[in-house]
Amino acid sequence: MLLAIDIGTTNLKAGVFREDGGALSLVSRPNPKTREASGIVVYEPERLWETAANLIREAAEAAGGAAVRAIGITSMAESGLLLDRGTGRARTPVLPWFETFASAQAERIGQETDARELFAQSGLAPSFKQGLAKLLWLQERQPDALAGAVWLSVSAYLAYRLTGRIAEDPTLAARTLAYRIDRREWNVPLLRHFGLDPKLLPPVLPAGEPVGMLEAALAGRLGLPIGTTVALAGHDHVCASLAVLGEEQDGAYNSMGTAETLVGTFPERKLGESDAASGLSFGLHPVPGRMFWMGGHSSSGGAVEWLRGLIADDGAGYDALMALLERTSPGPTGIVFFPYLSGSGAPYPDPTATASFAGLTSRHGKGDLLKAVLEGNAYQLELMRRAAERVGGRPAAGMRVVGGGTRNAAWMQIKADVSGIPLAVPGAAEATLLGAALTAGVAVGVFGSFQAAARALKASDSVSYEPDNDRHLAYRRLFEEDFLARLPAAKRIDTLG
């Protein structure tokens, strides 16, 4: 059996899976945050470890004593901390991806580097989210904390607590901006330019290679066999693709949650100007010879929750929301919602972008506002999808969709109608956890490759959403004539049409 743990922004999840992908247990706990006196929200490392350890034991017990051979760990990407190499203790809290405190440092990186060269090396544009910006922020405020320390992702920190070994995964190393995906090595000249010791970064293991074995002293506490293999499964959204995209790892998938992500893969190649212009981020996929592109939208389900809190003092429940939607007219509302409550992502990243409604009239009610929020998020996904098609060089024939948002059938139908392509929701639960379990299986030799791991999965039922042609044409007109036309002129490019 294979155990997986997913350290997310809101929750930690763990599960035990059979080799065919069947889940024996799935458990979840909130990932508690703390607000420091400075106002920055962080995760306390020791509390995170205790939550993860208890969750691992609970998942193992819920699986009925099944013998676990390996653990796969996946996590939110750019979050990380400094660990003391000598004592193994955390020197900083876990600094999360969503806090903007390192914006000035990201701007400095952009000013002191060649944007095209850095993108070709890293697949990224500078951002406050990335590890390099956070290290420069720490360098200014806590310079003594960097000496004799190592920067670890949350996955790498948990792997260290389980095995006592320091290592990193390529998909998470790349989210520091200091890892060269074109050479598969740390960008030492870049680090030295900013006065950072290259020893601040850990060794990077190839995808699917084990970090080490579970420390014997922990086996009893966690309810796992002595000698259980531990592996890093990397960036959560990339990890999920292993379970969603099948043996060929071709195509694209959409993950719906508080935030929303669109991920796809393509054959490995050098990155160029058209890739940079897409606003997408890029990296090395775990499957040899393939890369991934990714676009993110930070306030997708979050926008729905925001409106839910406004339209009812006590917060409208899910059934009430569905009832509001059912009373709306078929087809577009005519309202255009720009869903940038937390800035905009690909293809036009702008942390200062704001949300707005256009086209409101006195005939519109609560249900129309709710539907407009769903439509606006679907327009943003369509914007990312069109940019991604340019990168891949071919139109998408369909798309797989996973995550909590898939439970909203009305939203799924709107997405299909806006895009004009069929959507499929796989029946397998918790794609990210399953991807981490598959990675653990590769690490321990259960599967000979990531392709073999995907091939071993038992087929599951899926729910399909087919676009309605008339509604698609109406949505396409609104998207192109209202949504695109109202974006700031400097951010519109004709080639998205």
C-alpha cells in the first residue's frame, strides 16, 4: 500500500491507496495559520509537523492495518522556511506563497536581471511568491538567520522530519526562481549576485527518487513499518496531473478550489519569447522528456465565497445558492464580472488588478449576480486556455476538471458553454493525493515509471459536460466584445482571439 500526504493552504490531507489507485482511507485536518505581530500570516513549523504526523497515523489506522511501503509528500508550491543545518530546527516560520511582503524584493530581482534570460532559465517571471524574493527579504531583516541554514519547501521540511535527510524536488526547487530548469541545477551566479550562499539551497533529487527511509524512532508513533520509503511528490498541481492526465500525460486539466489552476504538458524544449508573452509559468514535468505550463487564478472559488457572504447575512448555504441559480434565465446574464479580488494571474499577471461588474441593470437580482461571478471566472479560465493553446500549438479537444468546485454542476456547464469544449470530471477522489501515492510507488519500485503508474490505475467513472452551441456563441460574443474589450488596453493582445 502507498500513503500520500498533501500539505495545502487550507487543509492537510492524507490517504492510503492500493496500487490500482483505490483509496483505503482519506482523512483531512485544517492547516492552522498564525498572524505575527508584523501582520504577516505564517504557519508554525512544529504545529504543522504535529498535525501532519497525527494525520499520517490516522490515515494508516483507518486503512485497517494495511502494510504501507512508501510515503509520497506533495505541497503548496512557493511556501518555505529556513532550517538550521546543524540542529535541524526551524529558524523561521513557514512563509506562505500568498503573503506579499517580498514584493519589493521581487521588483529588485526584475530590475537587476535580464528578464528574457531569467525566464529561459527558470520558466518564471519574478514574483513575491518565490523563494528567492523571500530569501532577499530575510537577508534584509534577519541576516544572521541565513548563516548555516537551508531553504526548504514545506514538502522537503516534512520529508526531513520523517527521514532526517535534506533534499528537494525539481518542481518545488523551480518555484524559488533560483533553479535552472534548462540545466537542472541551482543558478549559482544569480545567488551570488544577490549575496546569497549557494549552500542555502538543498540538493535536488530527480523526480521519483526516494529521499530516504522513515526514522525507526518514528515508526511506532506513526503506525508505519520500519524502513518505509519516503519520497517527494513535488508541486501539488503538477503532482495531480500524474493521476488525471493518464499514461501519455498529454492534454490539460483544471483544478477548482479557493484558487483555480490550469495545467498542461508538452514535449521538453527551450523556452522562447512567445512562452514568456503567454504569462504562464513553466517547469520540468516528472515524466522524462516533458515539461508543464501552468496558469493560476487566485480568487475563483474565493469570489463565490465572497459573494455568498454578501447576499445573506448568515451566509447562503450551498442549497440556497443552487436555488438562486435555478431561478435565473438560461444563457448569459449580460453582466461581465472581472474576478480579480486578489489581483490577476496568467496571461496578464498583475497583483494590483481589482474586481468589478459591468452591465448591471435594475432587472438583475441576487441569482444573476451569483451566475455572473461564475461566468467571470469561466472567462478568466478561457483567457488562460487560449494563451495555453498558443504555447501547445494546437487547440484543446477537451479538458479534465478536478477539485471541490466540480460539485457545482451549474458552474461546470457554464465553463463548458464558455469554452465550447467538453469537460470531464474524473471519478477518482483526491487527484493530488493519488498523484503523490503514484510517486511513492515509483520511488519504491512498485511501478517502473510514471507512465506505468498511470497505466496501473483502475478506470473510474467520470461525469461529462457538453457545451450548448447556442449558449457558446452568445458567451463567445460577450467574452470577445465585452470581457476582452474592457481589459486594460496595454494588456490586450490580438493573438488571443
